[in-house]
Amino acid sequence: MSIEKPIKLFIVEDDWEFSEELQKDLEASKNSVLDLPFEIKAFETGDECIKELHQNPELMVIDLRLPGMTGIELLKYVKNYNKDIKTIVLSGQKEVEQVLEVYKAGADDYLVKNDKYLDELEQAIIRLTSTIKLKRQVEELQDQIADRSRYSSILGNSTALLSVLKLIQKV
């Protein structure tokens, strides 16, 4: 897995015009502020999103009010599916109880839709993608290291032998 592989970002927002505007803004930001390779997929409902979770998004922006399934229900489903998916809830709701419920459900960040939401979203994405990149680096380094303690009965330290052990470990 390459550290520079695009980060998959899912947007779940029932207001399609807002979703398209958000995608355009993030695309523009990607080239300036964010300076990150990522691919964006948008969904209008939680059910649509769940059907595509097999694509393994690393980051999601979720609206609280969705048709059929609430944003909190989707958030809980996503965190149960894969707790490593970073999630940002973006909503017009700012009641304390609602915010607490979102964090209890496992959200990594909560942002209120206001005139500063794009700047705050960019900062949240920068912070969360740095965590994603660090996780990728660790996985890449782990893939490169053969666990010699697992193969103590095999003697030798040649480059060819270590390559074989790494391949065995991956399998």
C-alpha cells in the first residue's frame, strides 16, 4: 500500500446541490490548501453508502439528517464495520446533546454548517489524513520486516531468504 495512494473520501449528504458544491470546493482545496491526492464519492442516503463500504473509504463526511437512516445510525454502522474509517459529521445542528451523541457514536470530528464550514472542514481533513498517512507508513514498514521469531527453525540471513520469509508472512 502506497502512502501517496489517493485517500478515498465518501460524502453522505441528502442535499445534492450542497454535496456537489462541497465536492467542487474540496477539489479546489486539494490543489491548494490540502495538497493531498484523494478521490471523492458522494451518496444521498446511508443505505447507498453502506452498499459501497467494500470500497474501503478512509475518510467520510456525514450529514446528520439523512432519509431512511440517520447520520448517527450510519456512523455507528461504519464504526462497527471498520473502526479505522475516519469520520467527520457535518450538520446544521449545534445542540450540545446532539454533539455529545455524535462523539459517543465514534465520530472523529463534528462541524456545524455555517459560513466557516469549508475552512474548518479543510483543517479537519488535514488532521485526519495525517493520521491515515502515518497508519499507511506503519503498515508499509511492517510489510517490509520479516518476523524472524516466527521462523526460528530456519537458519540464515541472506537477502533472498529474508525476501522469502516476508512473502510467507504476507500470505
